[in-house]
Amino acid sequence: MFEARRSGDAGFSSSDLQILVKSSMVMDKAEHTALLRRIVSEASATPRDDRVRLHLSGHFCHAPRPELLQAIEDCGAVVVDDDLYHGTRYISTDVAEGIDPVAALADWYLQRDVNVPCPTRVKHGADWEDHLLQSVEASGAQGVIVLMAKFCEPHMLYYPELRRRLTERGVPHLLIETEHEGIPSSRSAPASRRSSNASAVPSSSAPEGRDPMSTAVMDSSNRLGITKAGGRMVADYWDGVFTARERGEQVVWYNGSAVNPIFQAAGLVWCHGEAFSARLAAQHLEGPAQLAGQEYGYIGELCSYARTHLGCAVLTRQSRNEDHIGVVGLVDQQELASRLPMPDFFVNAYAGCSTGQQWDTSRCRSCGATSPTRATWPARSGSRRRGTSPTSCTS
């Protein structure tokens, strides 16, 4: 049925096909198959009319509301293909027969991302934008509507590259953000609030016979002096990062866990993405990086740490290539946000976090096509992960 729609049959709307897919998730398989065969046998081919042909893309978790699908078609469009989870993505791969059922299900799970790549899964060898462009060409779609569920960070991280490729090919596209619906509220919310309030109340416990407030009086350290010394250390550290190239040192950008002692022991200059983003924000200097990230395509609801650091990657690349994307004013702030030296390689220290690993991939892309070496830390014993860079390694 999906192939027939892709080839020109407009007999079933996107809402109709979504109902067929969603019902297959909850019905007895034999019963659903029998009804589906009956629908197919009774259906007749309906040629496309002159409505605008669209490809629907995105929504990797819950199904878009039928009212939204209907509204799109009511605007004078016909959906000719999709990569929605409750659509082509769900039926893209069959479970192998004749082998161990558990092994067959595991293989099915892994192969789904090969047949229809998904940014929520970390498989660097699969390119969603290439697959989408091939699908658009095969179906004859004249435009793409991207449906993005709010706060879906893997989708947000990948969208700029998708937008860039569609623009390069001259494919009109529209981004629509949707709300998460149908998620029940927690019945334990009042208890959670009580626990939160309780944890916010300062503890009055103290050693027997001692005034609870006496601990503040007994502290004779010079906190102001310590704070100033710490500030100097932080400033010296970042100055060392900014001038690493002048000293001929190699630079690593990393995110996630604090693995910087390894870099320091290896004689590398390291920059932690979240730390630099926090520094810019504390100094109220994150504006240019946020704007650069926004103009590159990272929307405002993406994690602020990620958007700031990715914006810094964009500015660093532009300062090296003397490119410009329209960010004007705030010269001093932009100079600081773009002072990070281009890295020799990346290290991703988000073990098991697919969003963090997509952040790593997005940094490579933001820094240009010739990505440096990337390592993923820590690695599972005996495992190797493919990278998008010419050379990649697992540490």
C-alpha cells in the first residue's frame, strides 16, 4: 500500500495509512492481517490529481494527530511518501524467518536504521538526509514538511544538516513543531513536591551541644582571596586554550564526563563544550554563539549548552575561513565566542547517551566536511564504533 502511494496511487490518505499502522501495533496479528488483505483486495487505484505532492518527515516517537494530517491535505496537498515512525519507518524492515526468533528480532531492530535512518539512533554510517532526498526523487514529491516533536533533541541536532541539503537541492520545506500529547500526568506529583520542598529546607542538625549556626563562624578561611585566586586560574586556563595554536599544541574538544586528566597527561590542550558554554553564559557573552547556532538551523528549544557550543563551532569555522552568515554587532562578544581553536579531534564522553553522541556528530558537521579524528569514551569491551570522519578510533 505504501509502495502504491509512492508510485502514484492516491487511494489512501496519510490518515488512513496511519490508522492501519497504529492498529497493527495493538491488534492480534492474524486478525489484523486478514482485515488488511480484505482492504487491499477491495481497494481500487486512484490516480493522483494536481494537488501539491508532499513528503512528511519526522515524528520519531508518537504519531502526529490525524487532525494535523487532515489539515495538511485540506490545504491543497497530497502526501505521497513519509518517513514517520507510524508510517514507512515502522514497516520498512521485515523480521527474518527461519532463524532464532531472538536473533531475528535483534537483527530487525538494527537493520531498521539502515533502511530508514533515524537521528535518534547512533549509527554514524547512515545518512538521513541522503535517504530523504532519494525518497523525494522516487515519489515525485514537490516539497517536504518536517514534523518535529517539541524537545526532541536528536531531531533538533540533525535538522540543520537536513535543511542545508534540502536547500542545496532546491526542495521547498517547512518545519512544524508539535506538542507531546497523551502522556498521563504523574499521580505522585504532590508527594514529589513535598520531597522537593523538604530538601530545600536547610538542615538544623549539628553536633550535640553546638549551635547549628556556629559552623559559619568557625570557618576562618579567606573566601574572597580563594575566589580571586580561582578566577585567575580559570582565566589563565582559557587563555592557554585560546593560544594553543601559537605554541604548536594539539587541541581536543570533548563533551560529557570529566576525562580531562587523560588529555592533560597526554600533553593535549582540552576544551569541554559545556564548560565553555557555561563560561560565556556567566559573562553574558553567549549571544553571538546562540545567534550563529540559530542561523545555522539549531532551534531555540535545543539544550542551551549544545546550541552555544555548536554556535561556537560555527563561529570558529567562519573565523578560520573568513565566512559570514549575517550575525552583526556585538563584535567583542563574537570575538570571544569564536576564539576556540579548531580541534585536532573530538572525544565524546557520553557513554550510552544517544543525544550526547548526536551532539558529537553535529560538532563534526559544524566544523566542516573534513572532520578530525573522533573517539568515544568509554568503550565497551571488544566493541568498535564507526565514525563519520576519515579516521576514527575508540578509546
